[in-house]
Amino acid sequence: MFGLTTLAANKIPLGNMLFIIISFLVLMVILKRVAYEPVTKVLDERADKISADIDDAEAARQEAEKLALQRQSELTVTRQQATKVVADAKASAQKQSDSLIATASDRATLINQQAQTDAQKLKEDAIFNAKNDVAALSVAIASKLMQKELSLNDQQALIDAYISDLETK
Amino acid sequence: MDEPTAPFEFLGLTFDWGTILSTLLAMAIVVIVSVVLTRNLKLKPGKRQNMIEYLLDFTNGVVNGQLPKKQARQFGLYAFTLFFFIVVSNEIGLLLQLQGGNGVTYIKSPTATPIVPMTLAIMSLVVAHGMGVQKLGLKGYLNNMLLTPYTWMLPLNIIEQLANFLTLSLRLFSNIFAGEMVLTLVAKSLAWPGHFNGFWSVLALPIEMVWQGFSLFIGGIQAYVFVILTGVFIAQLSGEE
């Protein structure tokens, strides 16, 4: 057994120890370049990325919540507005129709009155004309029939009496 | 127990081919695996990237559980390298043991040779003491290490520091060494070529399989324990418990 026998023989294998130490240091440098630093860098990068991703996700979630809330409130407002618009439209339509009906009804009444007035007037005119015509006609007929001169005043009284007799019939 | 070795002298220092080759092989495997696993890193990981990320997460978890953030960041790379290297070292010997014609084992678990765990323990303790000095200042560090909780505990504290070195290194070494020793013993005594023993030789296969599985588990646990204990020492020597 090399180590212990040489140790016992006061021949410390310094060369071996030096060789091991130096080669271990070289190994450490190589591993640092090849594995330790790159892998540590990747691990750190990944840790950073994960924490950044978590933060981003949290921010995105809050943003989405905010948007949802906003949308909800906007929806409520819009719904209220829509209700109001429909109500307004209904009211305005009602008002318009009412005014139309009122106008039409006024107009109809007016036309009716006009018609009645016209009819009354026509009737009165007709009666008046007829009175005059009948008076003149009666005078002509009477003067012809009786060949007798008559005073117009006497005749007028007679005709009035005759016509009022006609009207009562 | 006394196996032949292949030592050689260079610049007045003693080297040993078995330890050097095994260590180099383990390190080569560590580098190749990490290069393969970290090709084409992406924010969204694939299978290979997941494996290396899991490994790094694991050692970072060990470190972060014991040390404040600043020290954990400093210690992270060392813990990662240490764990990766020790795991690979522990498991190499289970797959591969190459013996030369002269009886020297050139390739086995580096951690099954006492010098490797001892060196690693020395490095870990140097790191721990260094971080202690950095955190508390030299005076505070000495006070914390030697005179806490009571001044009269100075001798005990000195012994504790020495014991730290031995427990750290010998725990790793003995676990891996014993694991490989049992594997070799089972193979040699039950199924060595030329010593075919009927039933016993056939029995060797399941025993080896079970023991290899167990050793695989032990190898992982010991690497974990080594890193954890290093963290504990750092925390202790930085005055946090």
C-alpha cells in the first residue's frame, strides 16, 4: 500500500500531493469556464425570467380585472341609456299622436261647424228669396186674375198671412 | 497489503504513476462529462442540461444550507468541483482496475490511495481556514478556533483541528479502499482463473454485483459527506454554528 508505507518510511510523496493540488486547481478553472459559470448564468436567467413572468401575469390579471369592471359599468350605463331612449321615443310618439289626434279633432269640429253655418245660411237665403219671389208672383197673379188695381200694402199683409199659414203646415 | 507501486523521482520530488494516472483519468472524465452536458445551454433545458443543472443545484443546496449567501457564492465552485471529482474518483475503481505486468495497479479509484484524500482534505482545510481568516480577521479567527467556548479548551481545540484533518481524509479513503478491497477479495478467492471452484465461483457474480451496487452508493454518500464536512468546517472556522 503505497501511501502509508512511504509515509512510514519518512518519504512523504510531496510530488503526488503537488500534482494533485495543481491538477485540481486546473480542473477547477476548467470546470468554472465550461460548466459552473454558464450553468449558473442560465439558472439565474431562468430565475429572473420566472419571477418576471409571475409579475407580468399578475399585472395582466389586474388589468383584465380592471377591464372587466369597466366593461360591466359601461354595460350598465349603456343599458340605462337604452331604456331611457326607448322611453323617450315612446313618450314622444305618444305626444305626437296625441297632438295629431287633437288637431284632427279640432279640424273636424271646425269643418262641421262651417258646414252647419253654411247650410243655415243657404236655408235662410232660400227662404228669403222664396218670400220675395212669392210676394212678387202673387201680386202679378192677383193683378192678372182680378184685373183690379190693388194697393201693394194690402196685398203684402194678405201674402204674409198666407205664407205664415204655409210655414205652419 | 503491501502492493507494489511505480514511483519515480522528478526535481527531487517523489511521484507515483498509479496515483497520477488514476487522478488524470478521473479529471479527464469530469471534464469530458461536463463539456458534453453543457453543450448548447438553453433557458428551457434539455435532458443533458438538466443533469448538470441538477448536479450544480445539489452542491449549491449543500452549500447554501450551511453558509451565508456571500460565503456560499465563494465556496460554490469549489464544492461543485470537489463533489464532481470525488464522485467520479470513487466510482472509477468499480468499473476499471488495470494492473500492469509487474503487479502495479495503474488505474483504480484515486481516492482508494491515502495520498489523494489527504491532499483533498488539506485543500479543504486550507480553504476553510482561509475563509475563516477572511471573515473574522486573523485575531478573531484564532480566538474563534482556539479559545472558544472557554480559554482552557485550547488543547482540546488544537487536537480537534488535527482530528478534523484525519477524519476528513481517512473516512473517504477507508470507505473507498475497503469497498475495492472486498471486490478484489471476492474476485480473487472465489473466481480467480485456474481456481474454478464450482458453486462458489458462480456465487461470486451475484456477490460482486451486490457489492458493486453498494459501493456505488457508498461512493456517492462519501463524496456528499466530504463536501458537507468541508462546509461545516468553513462554518465553524467562520464562527457560525
